[in-house]
Amino acid sequence: MSRAPFQIDDTDGPRVTRAWVLHPEIKSDNDRRAPVPALAEAVALAEALPQLEVVGADVVPLRTVSAGMLFGSGKVKELHDTMEEAEVELVLVDGHVSPVQQRNLEKAWGVKLLDRTGLILEIFSDRAATREGVLQVEMAALNYQRTRLVRAWTHLERQRGGLGFVGGPGETQIESDRRAIDEQLVRLRRQLDKVVKTRALHRAARAKVPYPIVALVGYTNAGKSTLFNRLTGAEVMAKDMLFATLDPTMRSLVLPDGPEIILSDTVGFISDLPTELVAAFRATLEEVLAADIVCHVRDISHAETEEQAQDVRDILASLGVPAETRTFEVWNKLDLLPPEAAEAVRARAERDDNVLAISAISGEGLDALQKVIAEALQGAVREAELTLSFADGKKRAWLFAQEVVEDERQTDEGFDLTVRWSAAQEAQFQKM
């Protein structure tokens, strides 16, 4: 069992819950990720909640999974002694824990326990800011609760916000719990339907303009919000923290030598994203389904960037993103790579038209990114000289409406113009 000790902050402050993170390394799981990076991600998830203090973390090798306790009896006793010595109040298991296993482990260790799904739901409930986000998280949490017969144990204390979906103390009958949850789910679906209809109206209004939509997607903490802020001048929260932003944000952006677009920053993905959340956030992620271009932002400096990228592709496929949607891979965080590795990434990007190497922090590659998006939306832009007579007022007005005129000079016969346009715009002009 490998152990990663953590420093404990002894400074005075709000009441926090002492937590310990466990990553079960199941030997029979052929598709498992490397245990050390997986544990580090689980710790980062825990640290994303301000009311938690991570005091320790372990990778626990398992030959087989115990149906009743997850771990073997010897390991349960060993971990009990560890928890007791460290005065742990909450155990976070980075994986699926059945309701029976959860109840038995809580009794054996005398602590509260959350699995990966429960922890991610806690983070989402803590971060949801808009009405839509709150409704979606609450629905996901209730669906999760329904299988776990909640309210039968004590729970996390909250310092601010959130839903408190893990409940409060006191037991109620299973049937009445489930009936209450089902009734609440019906109410939430009705409220969410209204929000979704409003979003659909906004989308329809944009379609009449129309502005192309470019969606930023990617693994959580890949730098989407930093890139979004850099391009649009917005002030979306961007921190080195998993799920720093939750609710989607959209801003208009005029591309250099290109059209005006709507840039959409979406919630970050993560491996083993709970199915409850994928379903609940489908309405929010409809912006991705409607996007003209999808920019898959990757943290190219991360040791598991390929595994993270595959997780994102899998989730996009499950959401039903059309196969014909143009997708670019945006390899972010060049500034965190050693010089040799960064140069290799740049060389790789030069050989692949669908890959762009950037640094949202330093700004490297952002001009090229915007140029590629503009060309994908309207084709390559080239410069041309035109001569129009005074009778060609309609054509001249069209050119100015398209914002392609670079220079204009009046002559005795009409106008000489220098334009920068795409092949599509040129073809449209020729038909006039």
C-alpha cells in the first residue's frame, strides 16, 4: 500500500472535515488507469471542496472485490487503525462503492464514506451558480440518492452553498423516502423543462442572425476557461482546480479576418463521469451538439493526456455529437513543457492540420488558432482587387456588409477596392 502524506494546516479558520482518499487498484481490471496519477486526481477532486482537509491518501491493491466490504477483512482492520490514528471523519473511495459496501464500511470504520460519484456530485452541487445548473445537479443527486436510502447516517457539514444532497441526520422509511424523491424529481423535471425551452429560444434567436458556434470542450482543468478569457476578454473563473467552472458561458468574438462567432465554454469532463451527471447536463451540453466547430482543449503537459483525451472522446460520442462536426485538438499548456518537449509538440502540430499547439497563459499560438477557425468556417482568406461602377451600388453595399473591404479609392468611373475574402464569399459575389 503506497502512502502519500499531506501537510495539515493548523491555522485558525472555518470548521473543516478531515478526509482520507483511497484508490482501489483492482488487479482484474484490465482497463484501469495508472494508480498513482489516478490517486493524485482523486486527491485533487477532494481538495476542490473547501470544507475538506485531505490528511492522507492510499493506493490499495485488490486481487478481488469483496461483495460486502469491497476490501478484505484484514485490510479493513488495517485501514480502521489508520483512520482512527489520523482522526479521519470522511473516507473518499475513488471508484464505485455499492450501497451495501458503503454501509458496512461506515459501520466498520465509524466514519462517513463517499464514492467517486458522490464526491463529484458534492463538487457540482457546491459550484452550481445558475438556476439551470442547480436544477441539473439536484436531479443527478436525487437519482443517486434513490439507490442508497439516504438519511440513515450523519453527513458532511457545509460552509456555504451547495445542495446538501447527502442529507441530514435521522432515519425515515425506505418507501416514503423513495416516494418523496420521485415526487421531487417530477417537480425538478418540470422546472428544468422551462429552462431548457428558454435556452432553445435563445439558440433559435442566434440561428436567425446567424453566428457560428465554436464550443470549447475538454478534460477538467485543461485550461478551457483560461483560453476563453484570453480570447474574449471575459472574466470566467479560471483556477488550477478541478471543476473550477461548472455553468456554461457564451460570448461573442470577432475573429481577425473572419466572421463573428459565439464562443462557448462548457463544463469540464472527467474519467468515469457519473452517468447521472451526463444525463442531467445533456441540456447544457446541447450547445456542443449545435456547434459548428468543436475545439477539444487538452493539457498536453499532463502525464495522462492521451487517456484524458480518450475519456473526452467517449463522452462526446455518448452525447451524440454529429460525426461530421469539424473538431480541432488544441494542445494547451506549452509553457509547462520542457523546451525539447515543447518543440516536439510544435513539430507534431505542424504536421497535422487538426492539431494546434498553444499556451493560453503566454498567448502562443492563439493567432494561428483563430485563423484556423476562421478558415474552417469560411475557407481560406485571400486578397483581391475589384473595380465597380457607380451603378454597382448593391454590390458595393454587400462588400461592406460582409466587412471584407480593406481599402477603397474613388475614380471617375466608380470605385477601386481591395478586399480580403473567402472562396465562398467570392463565389457569392460573382452570382450577384
